[in-house]
Amino acid sequence: MMAYFDTYAAAYAPYKGGTWCYEDGCVYRGLALLHLATGEERWLAHLTRLVDAQVSPEGELAGYSVDEFNIDHVLSGRALIYLHGLTGEEKYAAAARLLARQLAGHPRTESGVYWHKKIYPWQIWLDGLYMGLPFQIEFARMTGDEALVYDALFQLQIALSLTHEARTGLYAHGYDESRKQQWADPDTGRSPAHWARALGWLAMALVDIIELIGMEHAGEMGIAEEATALLKRIAGFRTREAMWLQVIDRPDLVGNYAETSATAMLTYALIKAGRLGLLDGAAALGRESLLALTQRALQRSEDGIVRLGGICRVAGLGGYSGVYRDGTAGYYLTEPVVADDPKGVGPLMMAKAEGARPAVAAEEDGTARRAS
């Protein structure tokens, strides 16, 4: 797997032709965590080369506009903070401030949560909680602005309350405060189905935020309890092959399939939850799924090239490229399935990095001793 990551990063071409975007940010996050976990310079070299191609000496970001107000663009900013922490280079801090300026003016719902994008008004998507809030907390810590931390946590709690489905114990992919979207339930504003990758984004957001603010604070705010409950529920939906389905709670759905990116995200979240002490046995479950990804999704093709398959290329809600995405379970099965997409590779890097951290082994040893 590490050889695959090295080859992938060496050949990686920016997802949108060099324009600053979250897809590249998934790879950046994976490389940063691999470097953090292993200390190997190759991961830092890949990360620096790729990020530097998109950041000018003055801290401008390639193809980026604050006024687009796209929360997805903020994810890649975590790499800027990581590199600034390692190097002290001002260009990384300047670029991070540019993204923070977007958040300062980003439109919000009446309830106080960032819109997913300006083109998706009054909407909260689970994706956006991962894209924006961990960066906001990291930036707050970098600058000493603790008010930003509390704002991020406030938004998280509101978003969780608005998207939670008591019937399933899961969270809806999207919420429309205006109730104008066809996919929005007229009473709740929520979308109708549970897309596994949306829950993967959410699970990663929760464990990352808990690590950033500390277990004690997360416990006081109820975030740790909500994360634990979600991960327990998600663990119950694993397939016999230790993966998760595209529509996570519908094994009866004809054509439903084990989806790689969501499995990688949930694997990362479970292993990290074990290290943080959120859920006993979580790390062991995550490592089983990491092995399943290695055996089932990472395959050598007929041309001898190793590829990561089974990745949903993209899914969303509302109008896009002339198609209306209605958020039903059936809709999520219509999106193309591809190989080597960064939305799958980046989270798999993250899961592997989390699994490589010594603290995980120590946590598992402790669980084994308690069981014996």
C-alpha cells in the first residue's frame, strides 16, 4: 500500500488542472498524515511539491476566489497550516488567512451554519462540516483567536441537530432551511437517503475536531457522545467483507455496492476513535476494514498497474450539469464508479497513516489485556 501511495503521489496531476480544490486537498491531507505518522521525508516532499505549485510567494491560491464562497475550497487549507508549522514560511500563513477571510464573510443559514456553497443557498451538507470546521479550529489555534473555535463548535452542534434522523440513528446528507429544493422533506428540510461518503465526511470531521479540542472539552459539549453513538451505529452496517455500502443502510437495494471512499473514511474514523478512547474495539474494527480495502479494492490490473477501484466519482444534491440529483437511494447508484480518484486515495492514505501510529498499537494492546 505504501508503494502504491508513493507512485500515486509522484504521478499525481491536479484534479482541476491546477485550480485550488478539495479533491487535491484529500491527497494533501493524506500525505500530511503519512508524514506525521512515519516521519518519512518522501511524504513531505510530495506534499510540498504539490502545494507549492498552487501557492504563490505572496500567498495567492491558483484559480481561487473568495467571492465564490465554496466551503469545499477550505479543506486544502489544512495543508497550508501543516506546512507553515513545519517551515514557518509566510506564504503558507498568508494563503491560510485568505481562506479564513472567505469564512469570515461566508453566507450562513438563519440558524448560523455556513451554506455549503453560494450556488446552494440555505443548504447544509455533511461534506461541508469536514471541509470547513477543522480548518477553522486549526486556524484559530494558529492565530490565537479562540472565538473561532467556539463558532466552529456551535455550527457543528446546530448542523448535527438539523440533520439527525432519529429513525435510523444516522444523519441526512443535506438539509435545506428554505425547503425550496425538491430533495428536501417539507417538514424537516432533510434529504431522504443515507449516502455512505457523506457519513464518512462527518465521521472524519468529528474525530478530527475531538482531537483538536481534546476529549474533556468534547465530552463537556456532548460532541464525544454524539461521535461515539454515530460510530457504533455505523459499525453495525459493515458488510461481511468489512466494508460499507454506497447507500449505507440499504443492503436490500438492488445494485447497492461496497464503496471504497466511504469505507476508507470510516476506517480512518474508527481507528482514530480507538486511539482517542472514544469507543472500545474501534481500532480493531478499523484495521479489519483497512485489510479489506487492501485485499478487495487495491488491485493490480491487466496492464500490471496497481489501482484503487470502487470509488463513487461524485454525488450531490440539486441541479448539476443538467441533471437534478434528488437524493433518493436510487439516485446514489446512478453515479459513475471509478478508480484512483483522490476522494478515495486520500482517505485511504489517512487510514493507513492512522493505523501506523504507535498509539494505535498501544490502545489495542490495552484492549487485549482488558479482554484477557
